[in-house]
Amino acid sequence: MTPSDLAAITLCVEDPDRVITTPQIVERLSRDFYWYSPILKKLLDDKVAEAVIQPISVDEVQRVLACCYAREIPVTARGAGTGNYGQAIPLHGGVVLDLARMDTLESITEDGVAIAGPGVRLGVIENAARATGWELRCYPSTIVKASIGGFLGGGSGGIGSVAHGGLRDLGTVRAIEVVTMEAVPRVILHEGEAVHEILHAWGTNGIITRVWLALTPAVEWAQCAIAFPTFEEAFTFSEKIATEPAWTKRLVTTFEWPIPSCFAPILRITREGKSLVFFMIAAAQLEALEHAARTAGGEVTLAAPYTGLRTIPLLSDYTWNHTTLWAIKQDPAYTYLQCGFSPTEARSQFAQLRERFGQEILFHLEFMKTGKGIVIPGSIPLVRFTTEERLNEMIDFCRSIGVSVANPHSNHVEGGGRYREDNIQLMAKHKYDQRGLLNPGKMITFQPQDETHPQEVV
């Protein structure tokens, strides 16, 4: 990018201070949590943008994209940088479009829809929603920092998914407004099924500028931690609570030992050598859950009200991919996979993995509902990394025994296991970014077309 390019881009925003070229800041805003993966760390450590632009309006986004399009400057969208796959790391320099300042929560509608700019933190939406009798259907363990735009662009599910499915299920995302990368960038509203053009496409086919997110009626929650002598007992109990409709739950997470030993701030609620289950359960059902746990041979190590995101301890801070973070803090040799076990064959799959890989893989389960309404033992198992070949052997073996794997060590949309087979994201790329300037290199099935003879889009 030349000084002339930078000068032209600077004219696109009202305040030149929102065009950042300070090397240390640019490097920081070119990063996410890619280093959870030793493979991505090696691949992405030297990737950095040339400048960061912080727009505050749709008009500024359009002007920046028009300028970059004319000068063929790559643009990589950034939310809060809490992703783990290098989605927001620019492979080819250019501009990082930091949307953090587009952080207006416009409204919570009477029928439970949050209308928000892409930079609004999910924690802000959760707090505002609960104040009006609603709450998020699902959210990542990084809720306090994560932005709604980043969650739609690169997230999948989280706390709440056991009841409401993932982010792309059951109409949770009602509509998305995006700006296209064209000579004259358009503002396009995607509603209903059309949102799947944009969801989990890593900002490769449009810049998200506004979101309509469906909520669910708020529940008075409680937290509970239960220790079991064996993983089998912990799994059996957690599976029962997760799959039985009578229980109102927001979180069911199961850890085999020694994973709980990594949770340094809450070691008092762990038990040496025992598997652990965390729940967010309706407060009205807490006493019944405790009774059921004791009857099943479990020890209740924590039972307390949930008073919002400031609850101490906040058990969700140790679930989903925060589990991986706590493990890495204890031992940097740990990394992770993202798996889906069979709702009927999981025990056999656990046994086969243990026989093949021993303690190289440690089971950490997050129960979640699929789009078809079936609750499955989703999983973010810890893996002790040795070589890339061994990691790929583990992935191949998982798939051979019916365990799905969304590979978090791959730096493109297709490799992460969340790519739609109907190619709707790829078709959107051809419609909205024919030059391939949005986050280039992250959608490997895309090939730029001659704009005078564009590829036919079905």
C-alpha cells in the first residue's frame, strides 16, 4: 500500500485519528487467538496489516471499500478479535477494517429481537435484553469481549446451545445488513434463509454493518458443579439432564480428569481425580438437580444463584473454548479439536479413541441441540500436540469412527468444517466480491473472475 493509497483512504473517514498506522497497534489489531493452534501459530505469526481503519457508520464503510476496490487493496474485517482460527488475520497485508466503534445497540423489540451494530459486545446485548425480560439464545464463553458481528462472521454456538441450537439454527439470526466490495458498494439486507450467505463466512463476502438477532424469554438461572468418581458416571448423568426435555438448562458441560485441575481460580469446587459437570439450570429446578446428582453418586461442589455476567465464580468462563485457554495456561503443549459425537454411539467412540490415543486426548463435552432438534454430545477435547502428522492422524481416526471434526487448525472457511454444502457462501462471494479483495485467501474454493465475463451464479 503506497502513501498515496493511505492518503486516499484517510479521506474516507471524518476523523483521521481513526486511520491507524502505528506498528504496535496495527499488529495487535491484526491478531486473534490463532495461537491456540500450534499449526496456525507457525502459519500466521508474521501476518500483519498495513493500516487499520475504524469506521463509525455505514457511509464510511462504503467509502473505504470503494477506495480499496479502486486501488485493489485487500480488506479484512475485524470484530473483537476473540476468534481462534485466524479469521481476522490478514494474509496479504492491506487494511484491517475494525468495526468496534460501530457499537450502537439500537433496540430490543417487544417481540424479542436485538437490533445492533456489528461492534456491540454480546455482554451488552445480554444485559440489556435481561433488563427487558429477554436473553441471548446462545453466546460464546467470550461473551464479555466478543462482538455480535464477529460472532456471526466466525462463531458457531455456545452457552444456550443445549436448548436453542447453534447460531445458524432455528432462525436465531433474523437478518443481516452487509456492504459489498464493488466499485459502488451496495448495502444489502439478507433476511430469513438468505442470512446463510453471510453467516460463518469470515467476512469474505460482505462487511456486516447491522444485525437482527432473535432472543428468548429470560430465565432465573442457577449454577451447579457436580463431581463424579468416573467419566462414565459424569457422562451418563450429564447426558440425562441434557436430553430430557423436563429440565430447563442453558449449559451442560462435562470434563474428565485431569482437565478440572487446570481451573486454577476455582480448584475449591473440583475434586482430585474426579470428573466434573457444570450446569446452568433453572433456579426453580436446582434443588431437584442436586437430589438427582446425589442419587446418581455425584458430589455437589457448588450450587449458587446466577446473578448475571458478574457472578463469581462464573462457571461459563471455564467452558467451551475457555477450557482450552485454561489448559494452555497450565501446559502449552495442549491444543484442541472440535468434534461431534454420536447421540447413540458416543460411549463406543470414547472407548475407541482412548484405546488408540490414550491420554493424548482428554474428553471435554458441550451438549448442544442440532438444527433437527436432537441433543448431541458436542465436544472440544483437549489434545496433547506432538506433530502435525499425529494431529491429522487423530482427525482422520475420529472421522473414520463417525465422530465429526470441524478442524480448528485450518485457516480457511472450507477447512473448518462449517462450510455449507450448497455453496451459498461461495456464490455470495462471486456476487459481492468478484475481485476477491475481502479477506483474501480465506475462501480457497473462490477464484477471481474477469468482471467483464463474470461467472454465472445460480
